[in-house]
Amino acid sequence: MVAPSHAVAVASRSFSRNQRLRDELAARYTNIRWNLTDRVLEGQELIDFLRGHERAITGLDRLDERVFSAVPELRLVSKYGVGLDMIDLEAARRHGVSIRWTPGVNRQAVAELTIAFMIALSRRILPLAAEMRDGGWRQRRGRQISSAVVGIVGCGHVGQQVARLCRAFGAEVIANDIRAYDDFYRAHAVMPVDLPTLLARSDFVTLHVPLDASTRDLIGAREIASMKPGAFLINTARGGIVDEAALKAALIDARLAGAAFDVFATEPPIDRELLRLPNFLATPHIGASTEEAALAMGRAAIAGLDASPESIDLTAEVASPRF
């Protein structure tokens, strides 16, 4: 059913580049503006793009007081993806803008990347492949996920899927979250623990919490120092959760065996020394960059425009949303 009366601005560049999603949205709305710039819109450019539109689909675009004040006709924003650190929810509430969000739509893609990081780190795949390209042939011993203790910080949608996959490998899984997921923990033999215990016991520490005031620099120098010697740290959640300077020092001193990050406090990251460390693996925020996840996120964003029951109105939420 086409709804021609609503003007929709699609600021998300990823959504705008996906022809299947474009076709599916065009089947429902006739007045659509696409972001075809291949860049994230910011500041005045974003304001100019949104003006004249009642509804919008946004991705990594920053929506703050300035934007909501300048575009009073904007009534509803549907989020493409699950990260919410780019949206000032309090400003949205003040201006009467409904923020629609569907959690967990990229859980499988991010969970699979997390497992890939675990295997790459523990089997030293990248440095050994580089050595072979240079003519080397050195067989170094690694370890298996099946014999590891995996500590999951944040056991929402993505964290739970990581737990399922790790348990399938045979790993012992422990978890820390501000919320109680007792039914899930019992069903999948996951042990809830406090954060200090998780850091001290885990061979792999993997982060799956949103970025907010309570999680910014959650893993700093003290927390890294308390981790098990020879452990690995993985972040596929959000940049800013880990103190990257402290991480670099721990990798240089070999207090950690390695780390793998898909997200950074500044993107693209500017610390070239960190990126060049042989025990550090970095990818350019590709956690949700699969065809399947793109379609799932896009279809959830389309449904959010119509305030479907699967999406959450964050302007009416009290508790912090979980991935």
C-alpha cells in the first residue's frame, strides 16, 4: 500500500545504495529523498536534507538539538541499524519526535564477526599468512575456542547470539550485564558474574554493550591490567567503550596476547601505531556489513516508519535500550 502523503528523507547512505531496499520503500511511499552522496551527512547539510520531510530513516547521521530545532516538521525517525549513540533522545523528546528502533536485527552478522575474530586471534591467522607471503614457513601453536573461557560483557541480543555460538564450540561462557537474563543463562549454561570476575577469568573478553555515559571508557588501564595474562580483547560494539591508549600499551608490553576491534572512538582511527601492531586486528566497522543484515535492518527501518509493533518508540522508553 502506497502512502503518498508522507515525505520521507533517507539520510542513511547504506540504505540509499541498496536497490532492493529502495524498491521496497518506494512501493510504500512516493515522496522520497535519497542520500546519494556516499558520505554521512552532518550539521547544516543534514538539516537541509531533512527539511520538508515528516519522516526520516537515519544511520550514522548525528541527530541533536540543533537538527531537531531546525526541522520542526520532522515527526518520526526510524533507525537503520542498532547503534543509538548518534541520536540525542532527550532532544527528540523535547521536540516531540518519535524515534523508532528495532533491536537485534544485526545480531547474527555481528556475532559471526566476533567468532571470526576469536579464531583469527587464537590461531594467529593474519601474522602467519603475512609471513607466508614473505616466503616464511613457521608453524606456531594456537588454541581452540572449545577449551576457552569466553567472557561476554553485555548479554543483550548480540551478546546472547555470541553465547550460543561459543557454547556450540564447547567453550565455557560467563557474562556480565546490568540486566538479569536468568532464563537465557539457565537455558544455555551461561554463568552470570560481576565484571572484575569476568575480566580475571576470561581467555576472550568480548564487548556487546551500547555506548552511553555508563559504558564510555568501561575498559580502561585498570580493567585491562586485571585481565588474565595472555587473554584477548574483542570490540564489535562501539568505539569509546575501551581506552585505546591503554589497549595499545598493553599490546606493546604483551600483557594481552592480542585484540581485535571493528569500532573506534574516532572513525576512521588515527592511531597508526596501534593499527600496525602485529597482535592487533582491525576492520572498518563491518559488523553489520552483510547482505542479510542490510536487508534485515532496512526492512525494520521501513516498518518503523509505520510504527510497527516490532519497533520500539525510544521517546517513550525509560530503561536504556540494549543491542
